[in-house]
Amino acid sequence: MTSKKKVFITGANGLLGQKLVSQLVEKGEFQVIASGKGECRLPGEGFEYVSVDITDAAGVEKALGDIKPDIIIHGAAMTHVDQCELNQEACYDANVNATRYLIKAAEVANAHFIFVSTDFIFSGEEGPLDENAEAAPVNYYGETKLKGEQLVMASKTKWSIARTVLVFGIAHDLSRTNIVLWVKSSLEAGKEIQVVDDQFRTPTLAEDLAAGCILIAEQEAEGVFNISGPDFLTPYDMANITADFFGLNKELIKRADSTTFTQPAKRPLKTGFIIKKAREELGFEPKTFQEAIGILAKQINLARS
């Protein structure tokens, strides 16, 4: 019997990290080592947890030197776009320096390095985009993620990049809201909401992003893959689909455009991904936005019971 390959996950306490750990444990094909900053906030068992500050070069070298992973799924990042714009040093540290330290450790361990990236590396002038689209970020977060991608592509180890879009879901102990929960709670409270109709995305259920990353790991697939939901929608569309699903009053949903909101960081208007490559090469099959809402609805009920 060959021993199971070790997969090391960064950002394990976050939304994607939690879904990755639970799916990997359920599959039972890998030895799962989850990591995060500080203590473990993950439910369940069947995995090992190590506390690692990925912005500390020596700490990363030591932890990964001890673990010797076969696969690293690097999902940790500073993703709050406005915070990134306002705290550029912290953002660079989390998204660029940490990636550099992890790649170095991956090269030493000869590990397959899987980097989770974003549609925010693009300008937003056109969409949906395929894997060969040219990057031109319009905000600092996008710049740091693009720099991370460039480091990955230049690395001397086996690498893959999983690009994704507008990830949403429900995780244990995480209070972060998402568009579905926000629309549902606002309309249930009878609140009028302003939702933009000039931004286009392919929203991605966190479970699907995790499944896509795991397909890359299992198949040892290399290169860039778009891993997102299949539906090309505006937030206004998403709000209406959510209201329909829960039978809520759609008259409370008001159209707005991006100029209505002043935010520190500029958002690309039109992104969204073509996922043909992931479908054909990996067998990736994400949920439609409506199916995803159904999954969240079940999770909300479970959390309440």
C-alpha cells in the first residue's frame, strides 16, 4: 500500500479553505494538513492543523520543511478589495511575499503548487474571458494577485493556477455575508436595496471552487484553469433570481449603476469566465446560480436546526 499524498492548504479557516478540507477529508485520498494564522476554527476531524504565518519567510520554510507536502493549495489571500487599496503594504505582504515564500518551499519539497487567483487581474472591458485573456488590473488587489501568478509561472516546480470569480457560500463560524444572504435578509426585512446592473460576473459557489482545485490536484493538471460558476450575470440579475427562489418582493430591488457607489478601489465592470477548458480537461461541472441558492438554503436551515 502506497502512503497517501500530503496536501497542504493555506487559508484553511476561510470559506474556500473549509470547503477544501471537508471535501478532501470526505474523499479520503490524501493526507490533509490544514493551516491558518492562529488557532484552528475548522469543524470536524480527519485532518491535521498547523498554525503558520505565511508572511513569515522563516516560519514557512520551517513548517513546510517538516511537513514535506506533495501538493500545496494556496488559497489564503487578503481579498477585501477596498482594504487592499487602503493598506497596500499589508496586501503586498499577504498576496505577493507570502506566495513567494510558499513557492520557494514548494520547490524544495518538489510539490505541485496550486494557486487560487481571481478575475480581478483583468480590466473589465470585456467578458466572459478565457484562460488566454490579457491581464490589466484596475485595482491594487488585482495587481498583487497578478504578481502572484507571475511568480507561480516562473517557479521551478509543477504549478497550476485556478482563477475564480465572486465566490460565495456559507462557512462554519464565518460571519461574512454574500449577495444571496444579503438580498434575502434585506427583502425579508422589507428593505429597499440598490443593486448594480452594469457589472457582469460568473458567480461561484465555494463548494465548486474547492471541487475544481481538488480535480486539479487529483489529475496533477498543470497550467491555468478558469474555475467559476456557469452563469454570466449582473448583481441585479442575482438579486432577482434570489428573490424568486425565496418568494420575496422583487419591487424592493432597485437598479443602480457602478457610479452610484463610491469605493476606494475601482471594480472591473465586465469579467466572468468561460469554463470550457476546465469542463473538458478536468471534468469540472459547477452548479448553476439557482442550484447554488438551493444548496445555501439547505445550509441555512441546517445551521438553524
